[in-house]
Amino acid sequence: MDSCVACTDEMFGVDGIVKSGNKKKMSRDMESDIESLYKAVPQLAKTFRIIEKIGQGTFSSVYLGEARMQDGSRGLFALKHLIPTSHPTRIAAELQCLTIAGGRENVMGVEYCFRKEDHAVIVMPYMEHQAIVDIIGTLSFEEVRLYIYHLLKALRHIHQFGIIHRDIKPNNFLYNRKAKKFALVDFGLAQGTADTQIELLKDLVGLSKAPRPVFSERNLNSCSLITTKQETKTQLVRTGELSSRRFPPARRGLATVRNQKSQRGVHHSLTCNCFQTDQVCNVCLSRKQQSAPRAGTPGFRAPEVLIKCPNQGTAIDVWSAGVIFLSLLSGRYPFFKASDDMVALTQIMTIRGSRETARAAKAFGKAVLCSRELPRLDLRVLCETLRGRRPVEEVCKSLDDCRKKRAVETPLLSKSKAKFQKVSQSETLVNDEQGWDTVPEEAYDLLDHLLDLNPMTRITAAKALEHPLFTDF
Ligand code: ADP
Ligand code: MG
Ligand code: ZN
């Protein structure tokens, strides 16, 4: 059957998350974590009582702490303990983003920083917040509009300082629903534009160029075919390889990315012989590696990041904001859930079209080849269908050919079919009270501009704030 990677259960996340069951164990772990933090940075104990752990990422743990303030009141703080292996410049750069750009315009501020040996703790004001995954089903359209507006405001602000956040996602944009407060956090992956005002971001340039392990990144970069249960696969191929390797005829829906620029004059007479094997051949081992910044979370990464375009700018954050908007409009979180970059690129193509993706890639010197055409979807029809407000068939109305219809319809929206039936059966549509029946065209127009495949023409955060969707703000 014709089905593509993007059309899996993994995409279009379902509401609700599985929470860890063992509470007792959790709290014992937490106690010992808190204990070791006090030990690692003893001066913390003089000021703070650490109450609980509130966040655990790859590069840090975040704790809630309280302190007695000068006026006798109790102040709450978020204490971010960075993993001791973080590069000192990385830590300093994160701190500098917060001190220079933070504390206003929906960007988190910073109060103190503690350090002992290689342990650093960034102390921020604590902001109570709700996880999007927990509230997505109850958000009204007005709330979504407000959320995106405030996210764009934060982006405009940091982009003015030449900060590229690189990890824009709901977990890094705190939302206090009651107080209608917003705060962008986590500059742990931030980079600077060429003219950034954050001095330490300039010093990071050399740091991110560390060689990557051969059998993960490089393998993917040069020759291995990403095999999944589905048939559509995406591959990054370097110049010259296309002439020397043929897609096996049985394989369909295969997307390929190659460097267009280096095409001129370069002749690769060597033929790779590890194609579709789980090994890396000598030809591929000797290929010059293509390096480009690649931080972030696959599902939120911009196409130019996935395609490893070397000069990435603030537009990558705008794309991520677009993915968040798409998620909120469709009521699915996370929207794209990809295990790696090639799967993520294929998922993008499923929504935005494979031909359109190829055209955009061409503008920044890359060729995307896709053996099967994935049609561009109408965003309103897509979102309303995923919300269960339209029968699945409508998504395919706009598609002219039967084969395309089948490719999109069956797997992509099977879940929504049941949802639609449920919604249309219930007489009072709760959805309507939340404004989901009257989403204005401007919303989808802005979404379309945020999810512009070409970073050169993608709307900026500043321009997006002037969009007709926000005229009354
Ligand atoms: P990481 O780099 O590990 O992702 P973050 O800075 O994103 O670290 O923080 C992880 C989590 O901790 C956030 O998603 C948020 O839930 C919580 N957090 C971070 N800063 C604050 C804060 N100032 N107030 C409240 N919670 C915070
Ligand atoms: Mg984070
Ligand atoms: Zn090879």
C-alpha cells in the first residue's frame, strides 16, 4: 500500500501524556538529587530552601526553591542546575542572553548565578505554568491567538539582539493561563547572528563545530538509507552520488537531498557500495562531511536546518513558532513527531508539499528529490479535519488525482474519522463556544507565512506581529 512516513500514528500527537507511575521512587530520586545539588553548590543552602524538582532535560535539572526576601516575604525561584560537562562559554552565553535580553517582552529574566567548580546554577524568578500537552484540548481560539502573539513578541525581542534561540517549543515558552503571562526560557542552544549583540554568542562559533560520530550523523549525512516501517524515506545525499547510485525500482516515495552548489565541476567517479546496507563503505568514509548547526527538537526544526543549510538565521525560530501554531490550531500536540531529521523532512513535505519543498531548497543551494509527489495540503481543511470538524474526505477534495488522494487520506486521517463522527453526533458542539467554528482566514494566512519553506521569504517575527490577525492588539 502507498503510505508515507508522515502518515503514521507518531505524527499528530494525541492529547494527554503517560505519566510515570511510581511516585514513591520519583520522590526518593528527587530527594537525593536535591541533596547532591546542595553538596555540589553549598552556598545555595544559605539562601534557598529547595522544594522540588520541576524540570529535567538533557542538559539541566530545574528546581523550585524559596528564599526569604528582605521585606520578610517568601520569594519563589527556579534554579537551573546545568550539567557539569557544559562548556563554560556555553553556560556564560546562556546567562548573557538572559541578562541582556531577559526580564521583559515575554523573555525570562535572571536573578543570580551560583558557581562552584564546574557546577553552575542559574536562578530565575519562578513562573507557574501549564504544560501545553495538558491544556491543548481546552484552549479556545482566542487563547491560541493570544499565545502566538506573545510568542512572536518574545521572538521579535530576542531577534533584535541577534539571538537565534534554536529550540522554540512549548516546553520552552512558559504559559501561565490564569495570569495570562508568558516567558521564553532556555537559551542553552542559542546562537548568534553575524551581528549579534551578545558577545559570548560570538565565542560559541568554534564550539559547535565538533566532529560528529561517524555512525550516527555522518552515516546519515552521506549514505545510509533511513529505513522505517513505512515506504517513504528521506535521504541526505551528497553531490555526485545520484549519478552513481540508482534507487531500486521497488522502493517508492524516496526523498533525497543533495548539495547543488558543489555540483559544478565536481565529479565523483567513485561508486558507493553501502547503499541500503547498515554499513559505511570506504567511499562514504572518505567523503568530506557537511556540517551545519543542528540543535533543537526534530519536530520543530525548520526545513533549512533539516537540510543542513550552513547559514541559518532567526527564521528558524519563526518556523518553530509556525509548527506550534499549527499544533494549536489542529489540536494535536506534538504535531510532528520524528525520530530523526529525514523523517521530520518527509513529515513537513506531507503538509507543505514535496514539490514546494524542493523549490525552496533550491533557493538555498540544495536539491531535494522525491520519487513520489506529496501534495501540498490546505491548512484550514487540514486543521479542521484534525479537530474532527470536517469529514476526512474533504482534505482530499482539492487533490486532483486519485492516487494522491489515497496516499493522504487513508493513514493520515484515520483517527480523525472517528473523531468527526463523535463530534457531529453530539448536538452541542463545545468546540463552537471556543471559537473553533469561526476561525478567521487571517489565522491560516499567518500560519502559511510562518511555515514558509523558504527562510528568505518567511515572515519575520516583527512583521508577523503586524499581521491582520492581530490588528486589535
Ligand atoms: P532544559 O535546557 O533542560 O530544557 P529549561 O531552561 O528549558 O531547561 O527548563 C526546563 C523546564 O523547567 C522548563 O520546561 C520549565 O518547565 C521549567 N522552568 C525553567 N525555567 C523556569 C522558570 N523560570 N519558572 C518556572 N519553571 C521553569
Ligand atoms: Mg528546555
Ligand atoms: Zn556508502
